[in-house]
Amino acid sequence: MTFQAFSWSRWVGIMSKEFIQLKRDRLTFGMIIGIPVLQLILFGYAINADPKRLPTAVLAADSSQYSRTLLAAMQNSGYWRITQRVSSEAEAEELLAHGEAQFVVSIPENFGRKLVRGEKPVLLIEADASDPSATGNAIAALAQIASGALARELKGSLGDLAGAEPPFELRVHRRYNPEGVTAYNIVPGLLGTILTMTMILMTGLAMTRERERGTFENLLATPALPIEVMTGKIVPYILIGLIQVTLIFGFALTLFEVPMRGNAPLLYAVVLLFIAANLTLGITFSSIARNQLQAMQMTFFFFLPSILLSGFMFPFRGMPEWAQWLGSLLPLTHFLVLVRGIMLKGNGLDELWPQIWPIAVFMLVVISIGLGFYKRTLD
Amino acid sequence: MTDLAIDVHGLNKSFGDKHVVKDFALQVRRGEIYGFLGPNGSGKTTSIRMLCGLLRPDSGSGTCLGHDVIRQTGAIKREVGYMTQRFSLWEDLTIRENLEFVARMYGMKDRRAAVGHALAELGLAERRDQLAGTLSGGWKQRLALAACMLHRPRLLLLDEPTAGVDPQARRDFWEEIHALAATGISVLVATHYMDEAERCHRLAYIADGRLLAKGTPDEVLHLFHLSTWAVSGTPAQLSALAAKLKHVPEICHVTAFGNTLHVMGEEDAALERAIAPFRDEPGIDWRRADPTLEDVFLHLMQGAPDNLQ
Ligand SMILES: Nc1ncnc2c1ncn2[C@@H]1O[C@H](COP(=O)(O)OP(=O)(O)O)[C@@H](O)[C@H]1O
Ligand SMILES: [Mg+2]
């Protein structure tokens, strides 16, 4: 092999060619803007939805006026619609399992009497939290509504009990989704999955397209180096990734009011790293794949575990150990923690470092595999 | 540096268990126009790709412009202009963008001037902002040629550069090639056209992956002691005659050329005896003729059937 130095001029040439081609490819361009907007709007409804009149079953062992007041207040708030009364725990369980009831409110025996005595009776709410966005708001509002209603009632007869503290103990059991993934998790998750999907797919197609159209032969006949071609082709997509991210953040902050507690430049730096990791994977896929279809299949093959094992779909800590181990190899897993950390907790670089280096290592490993597979000949 | 632009020996290439190029050896001198002929699927493209580092030979060795064809492909790529058989520039780039991209890939300093010059030279200047994909076949060909000559290579490898190009454009093209050769540039050109073969300094004929003949057009013409007769008559007479002659064992070939038939055999006396019964037909004129390159290639090809790609 004769030694040949990296040429910036060639690199710029490859980059600008890719830009021009991208500019002329309307469909791809539409996809790049369309996918995030569409997804956000779809998921946005889930985030924004403030579901009301949720079917609720009541298991009441107490029929005091306090119980009645409580149930009436819940009904009046609009969140709960008491659809049936059940007489046993088993019956309630079955309603939840079949999704006929979203909530079961259990009022214990002597609820009224204990309340008056100041014994803080337990009010148990079981929620089907498999779709946390459906139950989140109702649960959040519950304590307020219940104690407000009871306070008014108690003020009438026993004013001294109406303190700042609720006169009962509210116990919420989130069934099926103990971690109670909230709406805020969706924006980082969406950001990560959209980037994973589009970045890998776009670049995955970039090289295989050259091969399918026969232009690869021309490219190969020039002195362009594999590293110049691979990295030069990546740059335009980094820009596209940043556009997508800005779109998503814009929606997240304005429309869905996701808080932003951390440092915005830091967030963008993390996003850039994540984009770069996905792009190197995409370009590596496209050096391995023989045609665009194969590149597409590889993308989906990678995309599925990314969604399932990263903590986007299922709570990461709830997964078996082997799945956590696999998941920790994926950039998306770390990216989710990073974005949540910055946006919701206001984390800084110190706290984030343990999630940053795995992405960087992933990227280095992937690009060296890709360079190994890059075909220098037509063989 | 030697006088040879291409000097390779014993190149072999297989795809799977298909032995596509067998013991390929070729010497092309500086400033020489070397024609590369052979039926479809005979291994021309594969051989050319091995010469410019796009395919790695399974075995064999040699040099291209003094650089090793196996180890110094980078250096070869910088100095060789390769025109692919199929149009392989970027159809979604304009003519100018394509040329500029190619110029950049070769790290040309005077990029703008070179592109402008190439556009003017090839009469593409006013179409420079047209997408390459919207060009007609002939124009695509011209663009591809301009692109592969942009970096002023010392060796041109042209894979069927004039396929589907009109006669005027072909004539222009060959004039250009001869002008380039006069400046010392070497050219290896694959073609199917006999008139083009005649315009080459040297020829090689490949069939089924094996080089069957090499030499100047004149040497190739006299490779065999072919004796040829030209027969003229009305079209109906000629086609009836051709049908009959095909079954005569002494006759190797009967080829129709417009209003004449070429009848060819390997032994003059035997051929003369064999055609004797047909010579008295009224209205048909038999005359001795010189064999053409086409006659020779047809003869060479007899043992090597056309491999479809
Ligand atoms: N990449 C390849 N893989 C498998 N077979 C190939 C490949 N390229 C060429 N061939 C086969 O090699 C033979 C020679 O092809 P080629 O060199 O293109 O011939 P020519 O250019 O003379 O028409 C053909 O039979 C073709 O099918
Ligand atoms: Mg060919």
C-alpha cells in the first residue's frame, strides 16, 4: 500500500456533493422534517392528553357521609367516572386486569369514624398505570381534591381536624408500571429514537445508493480515501440531526412545557455526540450491506433492541440483568439518561461523564469496523 | 521509467468458480492507442478494472505507468483516467458539479480553470447547469470522457466509450484520441466497432477470458491464411446462396455485408473447389477479396461462444 495523506480538499468535495444531492432529494428531505414533526404530534397528544372521566370502580366498606362526599368530589372533578361498585378485592382485580376500570378506589371499614377520631384512615387507590399518561394527571390531582372535599365537610362539624395535613393517608398503587414513567420521559425518548432511526437510515442508504447506481465505480477510480468518503458523507447528516433536535426541543418546551433545568449548550454537545455515534453506525452498515434493502434491514435490526432495551419502552431497572447488560451497549440507553439528567435534573458534566464515555467508545469501535469493511475494490 | 504504459503478465480473475480472465498479459507503449476487442462477457471490463486497481487480480503481476498493479493502486488511480462502460457519474448533479467534484477528488489546484476549459472544449458550456441524468446518451458519453480526462492522466482506459454514439461524434472522439496519443498519452480502448479497431496502433482480441490474438491491425489481418471471396447479386439470390453455403464444410464463414456476401475459408484451393458449383449461377458475381478484421475476429471467435453477461 502506498501511503496517502488525508486531503481536506477531497473531504470538502465529498461533503458538498452530498449536500447538493440531499438538497435535490425532496422525498428524503421531507422525511427528515416530517418524521419528527409527525411523531411529536402523535406522541404529543399522549403527553398533552388530560384524560377525564376515567372508569372507576369503588370497593366501599364504609357508607358514612364522608365516603359519599369523597366519591362525589372525585366524580365532580371530572377525572373519575364511577362506573360500578364491587364487593370484593378479587372482583376489583379482575376489572383492572381487563381494563374495564382504570382505577379502583378502596374505602376501608369505619373510614368515617376513624376520620373523625383523627386516626388517619388509609384511602387506597389502585391505578392501571400501564399507560402512565392516562392516569398521571388524575393521580396528581387526587390528594388535593380529596382533602379539599373532606376538609370542607369536617370544618362543618369538627373544625379542629381541618389542618394543613390531609386527615387520611392516601396510598396509590400503580399497577403494571411501578416506575410510573411520566410524560417527561417521552421527549428524551422520542428525541433518541428519532435520531437513531433517521441518522442510521439516511447514512445507511448513502453508500449503498452509490453502489446501486454504479457511481461507486467512479468514486473508487478516484484517489479518494475511505476515511474521506465516510466522514465527508456524514457531515450533512449531522446538520440534519441538529435541525431535527431543534424542532423537537422547540415543541417540547413550548407546546408540552417540558422543563429545561440544565445547560442548553451541554445538551447540544451531548446530542452531537449521539448523532455522530449513530451516523458512524449508519455509514458502517452501508459499507457492509450490498444494497439499500440490506442497509434498511440492518437499521431495523439495530433499531428494535434500541427501543426495547434502552429504557424507552420498559423501565431499565425492571429488566433482567442480561437485558440490562445488552442495553448498556446501546448509545440510546445512555443518551436517555443524559437528556433526562440535563433537562429534568439539571445535571452537569461531572454527573454525566459515566454515560458519555460509553457512547464515545461505541463510536470508535463502530468506525473501525466500518473502515475495515469499506471496499477499496469492486470485488 | 520504462517505455511501457501498461506491462502486465499472467493476470487471473475468478468470480466464485467462474474463471473470467485467464493469464492476461498486455504491453502498451507510451503514446500508443491499443484496441481491446472481444464479444460481450469475454472479460474486457474485468481486465480493465484490474489494470486500474478496481479489482484485485487473483494472481499475476505487472505495472501500470510504472506502478505495481497490486500494491500501488493509489498512485495508479491518480494518473489514470478510467471511463466506465456504463455511465457512472452522478445523475443528480449538474454537468459542472460533476466535473468540479471529479476535479476535487484529484486534488487539482486550478480546478475552476480546468472545469471551464473542459466544458468549452467539449461544447458543454451552455448546458453546464443541466442535470447529468437528463442528458442524452451521446452527451453523457462526452461528459464521462471529459471527466476522465480532466486531471490530465497519462493513461486512458476507455471501456466502450463510443457505444451508442452517432458517427459524427465518434469521428470527433477518435480525432481527439489521436491528438492525445500524439502528446504521449497512452490509450487502451475497448470497442466492438471494426472501423475503430482499424484506427488503433495495436489490437488485442479476447474471447472467453483468454487473449487469442495481439498485434498491429495488419499483423492481425494476416494471422491466418484466410482466403475470402466477395459475392454480389440481388438480395434474394444472396440470401438463398448464403443458406446453401452454410452447409459446406470447407467454408468457415458466410457473412452478409450489405449487397455482398463474404465467404471465407482456411485453405485457398479447397475453398475454390468448394465454391465451384455455385459460381455459374447467372447474375451472381464472385470475386477474390482481402479479409477484413471482422472476418478474422469472426474466425477467432468460432471456438469461443458469446457469453452473455
Ligand atoms: N462482479 C462480478 N461478479 C460475478 N461475475 C462477474 C462480475 N463481473 C463480471 N462478471 C462476469 O465475468 C464475465 C466477463 O465480464 P466482463 O469483464 O464484463 O466482460 P466484457 O466487458 O468483455 O463484456 C461475464 O461472464 C460476467 O458475467
Ligand atoms: Mg464490458
